[in-house]
Amino acid sequence: MDTIIRITIDGIECMASRGQYIVEAAKENGIYIPTLCNYPGVKPKGSCRICTVKVNGKLMTACTTPVSQGMQIENNTSELNELRKAIIELLLVEGNHFCPSCEKSGFCELQALAYRFKVMVPRFPYSFPLRKVDASHPKIIKDQNRCILCKRCIRAVKDDKGRSIFAYRRRSHRVEVGVDAKLGKLLTDELAQKAMDVCPVGSIIVKEKGFAVPIGERKYDNKPIGSDIENISVSKH
């Protein structure tokens, strides 16, 4: 049986299970902590840093930090929100994100976070990198211009032996995520769809399935990201 403990998030006393990660405990209490690299059911990585919170005065990632009794957490502060906004801006200018023409528009978590944090014109210069669109695989298109290197596809899309279908290749500023040369042949229709769903942006698209949902009916067209968490009923332990 889980041990129930008390934590405080932005001055609100919350109940959580010992060992839960902060982002999970916050969600169960109807408190939204933004994330990009985190994905339910997949081991957290803490690579995007958007979920950064202050724990007892120290900056920590909410997706990788387990709760403990009496933990004091700051989440919705101007300092942290400005940090998150800066990260979102950096991700936007570092790649080539043309939202109006992207198949993932309306479903894209990066785009939705930009709306939530009111990113209008990024303060950083655009890098306009020259990256290829790899359409060589029979089932998916891998657009490196949109990839934010979150590793969600690497951590979540595996074959029946637990081997990752996607992998990092190259180094430093040239690093990118690609389909493993051998294991890519094992990418089924189901795994291809999972890869597209897992990707928080439009970097992985199943061939011949773009724009399946009309504009105006997509996930974030009518409600902001996080609203499904903030509007849930807080469970009582």
C-alpha cells in the first residue's frame, strides 16, 4: 500500500504517494506543471527543463524529482514562468517551425506552450538551420527541422524485445534523432502511429495521414494545454 505524505505546492497543501514524481503528484492534485520531454508511462529524462520548479529553494526538474514528506514546492511564479518562456523561445528559434503549414498544428505541445506563455516574437535570433526531411522510410517521414531532441520516441517506441527503434546519431550541434538502420525494418503500422503520437511536435509524421483532423477541431484549438489537468477534481486521500 502506498504511503501517503503531505507536500505543499505554491502554498497549497497536497496529498501524494511517497516516491511519486512531483509532476505526477501535482497532476493528481489538479495543478499543472508544463513538460515537453516527459511522457506518461515512460522513464523520465529531465532533458527539456520546462518542468523546472523550486524545491525548498533549489531549482529541480519536476519530472525526475520524487516527493518527500513536507516538501515545499514553488511552481507558478514569475521567475519560473519566465525561465520556461525562454526555453520555449530557444526551441522555436533553434529549429524551423512553420506552424501554419505543419501537420501537427493544433496537436503540437511546443506550439500550445508558446500560446500559453504568450510567446509572440522570440527575443533570440533565429538560426535557420539547414536540416533534411527524411522520407526514405516506408511508413514515416522524419522532419529534422522540427525535432527538439526530447528523446520521447527513443524512450517510448521499442520492438518486442525492448530495443529502441529510434536513436541519436552524430554529435554536438549536429546531433539528430533517426530511425535505427536495422530495427527500423521492424516498425509496424501501430508503432509508426505511436511514434507520431508520442512526438510532441511535428517531427514524426505517418505517411498519407497528415491533416486527418480539420483545423478548429484539434486538441489545442479550443482549449489551452494544461486545462485538462487544472480543471480536474482534486482527489481526496
